Amino acid sequence: MKRDRSRRVAVLAGSSLSWREKIIRGIARYAHEHGPWHVYAAPEGTEDSVFFSESYAWDGVIVRITSDRRSRRILALGVPAVSVGSVRVRSRRLPRVRVDDEQLTALAAKHLHAGGLRRFAYCNYYPRRTDEDRGPAFARHVAAEGCPCDFYCDFSRLNPGASWQARQRDLARWLRRLEKPVGVFTWNADIACQIVEACDRAGLEVPGAVAVLSGDEDMKCALSRPTISAIEIPAERIGYEAAALLDRLMAGAASPGEVLVEPFSVIAVRESSSTAQVDGWEVYRAVHFLRAHAAEAITVDAAAREVQVSRRWLERHFQRVLGRTPHEELHAARLELAKKFLLETDWTLADVARAAGLTSAPYLSYVFRRAAGCTPGQFRRRFRPR
């Protein structure tokens, strides 16, 4: 049965252009499939004039909550609302759709730990650890390996709205005091870029002294020097699920409190996390080489030549340092590439296999079943918005 009129839905999804674009794409996909909806995506900073006008009524709101004040104002509208993102919301009346941060940060910890790091730090600009879920989850994962984790919020006394110059000076002071080498996981790409800039200001080599990993992939990660490794967040899926939840709320359903979206388990590996100055540096250089050239027809012999050791030496020390073989590392890198292509393109399985260095569609399916427990097609249907 068709609705009498189009739903009026307002969206305020934050300032990160890449993340915001993917969120809106997911919302748009749901609205086109299940509408009609009239969706207005408000520019950042216009919430007072758009969201909270008494003369303009919305049927529902999708919003990235950044403070208790915004949460209270959204609730005061008296219309169904859904929050997106890992910032904690203090009221069950405002349900949240977010990536599963336990799984996401397990991936981050595993990636940095595999680079030989045993000291870690986490950076966002919220005043307290308890303001969001990603940092505490990351600290739990590195603690499980017996490793410490420093938090920037425990050091900084700056206001979250401090100037860029003041923040850079503060970040440089914090980075200098950390024991090196250290792996720094950040809330998003904006902060990761500022960490790299602050390291340059502090005279700290990236990734030698400080390895950097962003909690969200963004185009600016490839513009940084060095380029920044980043985790792919399923933002489009989050947008789709947020719209689906809002639709149920607007129809009178009860709030579920929270919806978790499983991450892709894909990392865009770049220069910022390639190698730490630790025992076994040849192994980590080989890891970086294998990941950087995974789509090509390379062999373990090529990685051994790159770091000027024999294949037998590399295989023995790879196992000693990382607990796996170079061949397994190459397969894992190619699997990550295949996942990325399955999610971001409409290529056939044969095209995905060739682009990921996995030779053929049957071999791609074989690798997927062994590593992911599903077929490539099942993976694509599971993680791409419907």
C-alpha cells in the first residue's frame, strides 16, 4: 500500500566528506527502494536553522551525535530519530547504528601488532575515553596481548574546538613523550593526517618511530606524505541500516537501542604502517612489499630479493616473527583486495580474481571458502547494501 505523502527526512552526517558521502548513498538507496522520501542532507553547522526550526516539521531525522547537547535537542523535536557513528548516546530513546567496534579494532590491533609493535596509543579529540566506543575497544585488544595503550585524551587539556596550530603543538608534545616505536590508531582520517603532520613537527619518523593507522578510509589518506593506512568502514551499509531503522520507527515500531554493522575486514595498507624499527625489520619490509604488489604476479622469491635475503632465510624468520609464512601473507593481502573489489565494483568474479592476483574465479571461490567461510557472491550480498 502506498503512503499518502512523501516522508520528510533530515540528515546531518558529520564533516568527513568521504564518510558522509557513503552514509548518504546508503540512505538514498533505501529511500529509493522503500520511499517515497524527501531527504534533505543539511550542511555541517546548519543544524540550528534547519533541524530545530519550530516552523519546519520533519517526519524523521538521521544524525551523527557529537554531544549531549545535540542529543537533547534532537529528542526535543519529538520525532523518530536515529544516530549514526561510534559516539556514545546517553539515551535509549535515540537508537544508534554503528560499525561493530570490537571487530573493527581487533583488525586494527592485529595489523599494527603484525608490524612488530608492542606499544600502542589511541587519538581522538573527545575529552574522555568514555565518549566513544572505538578507543576503549582498541585498548582491550592490545591489552589482551599484554601491551599498553596511551590515550591522547589523558594527556591533552585542550578544548575540542582548539585551533589547528594549538592542536599541532599539543599533539607534538604528546607524541614525543610516547615510548617508541609506537603504533597510533586514530578516530578518523582527519586526525591521522594531523598526527603525521605533528610527527614531522616533532622530528619523529613515520613509520619508523610512529606507525599510524586511521579508523576510517578517506581520500585524504592518499594525499598525506607519507600516505596513511586506513580501515574501510561500511559507511554505506550503516546509512542503509539507519534509514531502515528510521522507517520502522516512523511506522511506530519500538526502538532497539542499537544496531551493529559488521566491518569488511579490509585495510588500505599504505606507507604509514609499513615497518617499525624493531627486531625482524627485514620481515616487515617484506610484508610491506607483498602487500603493495599483491595484485601483481609476484612470488615470495621477489620479496626475498627486495630485502636482500634468501627465500629460505625469509621463510624461517617470517615464521619466527609473525607466526605465518610469506605465502600466507601474500594470500591474505590478495583476499583483502578481492573483498575491496567485490564491495566497490560490479565486476564479475573472473575480473575480481584477475585484479586481486588470484588468477581465476574458481580459485577465488576456493580461497574465499577457506578464509572467510563463504563464497565471494555471499560476501558481496552480505556486506553491500541491498
